[in-house]
Amino acid sequence: MQAGHRLPYRDMTTPLVKTRFAPSPTGLLHAGNLRTAIFSALLAKSQKGTFLLRIEDSDEARNQADALAAVIEDLCWLGVRWDEGPDCGQRPITWKQSARADIHNEYFDQVLDTGHAYPCFCSVDRLDKLRRQQQAAGKPPQYDGHCAGIDPAEARARMQAGEAASLRLRVPAAQTIKYVDIVRGEQVVSSDRLPGDFVIRRADGTAAFLFANALDDALMGVSHVLRGEDHIANTPRQLLILAALDLPAPAYGHLGLVVGVEGRPLSKRSGAASIADLRATGYRPEAVFNYLARLGYSGASEQIETLDDFAQTFDPAHLAKGPALFDYRQLDHWQELAMAQAPLADLLDAFDADAVDQPVDAVALEHLAELVRPNMRFPQEINDWAARLFGSHLLKGYTDAARQRLITVGPTFFSQALAVIEADRGAEWSVLKAALEAATGLRGGGLMKPLRLALTGLESGPGLGGIIALMPAAIVRQRLETAAATALEAN
Ligand code: GLU
Ligand code: ZN
């Protein structure tokens, strides 16, 4: 048996590429899940194909309320749009796996009729015991085919009489299963290494993941599946399912996992930040998208790109099979690039008038946003800057180190600076600076550092000329008088 893949690359005579993202609504998406969605969307877009969103909610016990809404919100926020799936007017599909039970049942009937599958009446106890025996003998767990030989008529009668049964797919003996993994190249597995005839329908009548996932891909016309390496062991069994159903198999590609600093795959349990956490922290969607699109993908540009731009050059041959480290320093690098080009309105949107105890002039706020943009990692930091430049007093006061510096400089420096600034208000920064130098006898850091500390309480920040020009005169006076008083107190 052989399944191959070939990208049609905009050749209109071959069928188009169709990819999908198929999350289970069991919690919030993290970077690892989302990266799979991004690569799948990019693969479809790069081939002018279709990207669909399917929600694999058939394991009811693990579903979480609101998880679906969160998935949709995260994808939309990142600019990953789907052509088929929820909230998608143009080409509706039954995208919720739990609503597809009737469809799945038709195919269960089919594999029963053709003898590719059989009912299994083994109790949980028997299967447990079998597993323990195999474990004790140092063997991998494998179903022993106990029910494989039950006469179909007898099996049907037992089921009709109400006996609980799962359905197992017959795994042919000593068969070589081959496929070309989009990321890893040719894969060869012998059917003898699989855990025996496996469950495709649970005893409660619901479809097992392996079956529903493979069948839905085939029925939805999915041509290429990109997913995490954690699914690689499923693929041979899914190829057997599709062969038994006589349905076409997609090309599968297994991405290296995204791991955290300790080297473990990202998961909610390992404390990985969810996309919702990153959003709440103030990361920009372009930053998260551009970082994730390069996480385990080589050869991309070093500029911020939209998903459509990125798709122009996307090539699955650049996907990595090794693990990819989620590194906040890299994410922060993209955040810096994203902040530099963020629309001013987005920075202003993050402003909360309650952050400052004085009314803030709208034009001054715009100027402030432009002035401190290079100093901000997250848009909401505008609030701290606004409070520092426009608030009636420095909210957090001076640090011990700052206080020490003010004391060292002494109170006279601040009265001199205040006199100059008030006299020369409105003058060019170069003129004001020269006047400050002349009045205080200080220059360079000796002049700027204490002045900056007095005005903003900080060691660093945007140019002082810009700060002084933007600060209301009364606030400049308050800051410098407070600094002088602080320096004096200690003497
Ligand atoms: N629902 C599965 C998951 O979230 C989908 C796996 C796949 O992409 O095939 O892991
Ligand atoms: Zn059995």
C-alpha cells in the first residue's frame, strides 16, 4: 500500500490543495496548536487552495464550554481565516464532528458489511488483564484478536440483544504501509508493529478519534494534513482505515513539536502561555503570527509580513522535523518590529483615562504615543508614560537609587534647571540645552541623568527635549520642586 503526495503548484489541471485545522475544543490554544493552524492555512493559500476549520468535539467528556468560541477568537485575532467551517457563510459544511454521527455510522455499516471490521465484545477487565500479561512478558500491548473469528450473524444477534460491543478494524498481517510524509519524507511501517486490530467505534457507539478524523478528512476533500509529530503513530492506522473504506488518503506531514525551555512539548499543564494570555499581555497579532510562522520554518524574510505575503513564498520543504523552542526573546524581537509599525490609533486605544489624575489633552496624548513608541514593548505601557508625564505627581515616587542621585546632585541644580526651563519655554531643545549647561555648569550625562530622574523617575526613556516640550509647565515645576525638596531633605 502506498500513499504519496505531490503539490500541484498552481497547475490548474490537477486538483487544488485543501488543508484543515481540526482542534479539539478541550481548552485554550497555545503556540504549538496555533502554529499548526498557521502552516495549514499558509499551505492552502500558497497553492490558491482552500483552508477549512473542523471542530473535533466527539470526545464529549473532554470538551470544554467556550473552547470553540476561544478557538475562533484566537484565529481571527491572528488573521488566520478559513474558507469552510463555523461562521462561514459561503460554503457551509457540517464542521462539528459531533454533528456527523449519522455520516460516521454509514461508514461503520460499510466496513462491517465488507468484513474489514468486526464487533468486539471483550470486557474492559479482559483487555486490562491481557495488557498486564503482555507487559509482564515485556511485549508491546496488542489486541489478541479474541473476537476476530466470531461469526458475523452471531455477532449481529448478540448486538441486537443489547450486548455492548466496540468495532475493531482488521489489521492485515505483515503488510508494509508506506507514505511520503510532507515534512519527513518516506515512511515505512510494518502492520505487525501496530497494536493489533484497533477500535474504530467505542462501545458507547461514538466514533474513535482515528476513524472520525481520517473519514472526515476524506469526505471533506482534504488533500494535505499538517499536524504535530504526536500524531505520527496514528497515521499508518488511519491509512488502513481509508484503504478499508476505499477513500483517498490525504498527504500527511508531521511537524516537530514546539517545546518550552525545559525541552518538554508545550501544553497547558506545562504552564505554556495560551494565545489568549499573549493577547492580554499586549503582544500584537502581527508579532505572534510572524514569530510562529518562523518557528520551525527556515528561510523566511526578516520583516513583518501578512499571512498573504508569507503565503507567496511558503514552501513546506522548509518545515523542520526537529523540535522548535518557543523563545520569548524571539517573540519580543517581533513585538518590537510590530510596535514600530503599529497604527497610532492602536497605541491610543490602550490608553485608560483613569491612569492619570489629570485631564489629558488628546493631541498631547498622540504626541506622547509617538514619543514613547520606541520605549514601549506593549501598548498599555502608554498609561505608565502618561502618568509620568501628565500626572500631578510621580505615582511611584523615586527609587532608592534615584533618591541617592538627587541628593548627590543637590537641590540647587533643580532650582536652576526650573528657572531655565520656565524662562526658555518653547525654545528649541538645542537652545534650552545650552542654557541648562550654562546655568548648571554640567553637561552630558551629568546634566541629563538627574534631570531625567527628576522629571520621569526613570533612568532611561525618550529624548529629554521631547519630554520637556510635552510636559505641562505646572507638572515640570512640580517634578523639579519635588526633586529639589527630596535633595534638600537629606541635607
Ligand atoms: N483533533 C486532533 C487534535 O487536536 C486533530 C489531529 C489532526 O490534526 O489530525 O490533536
Ligand atoms: Zn474482543
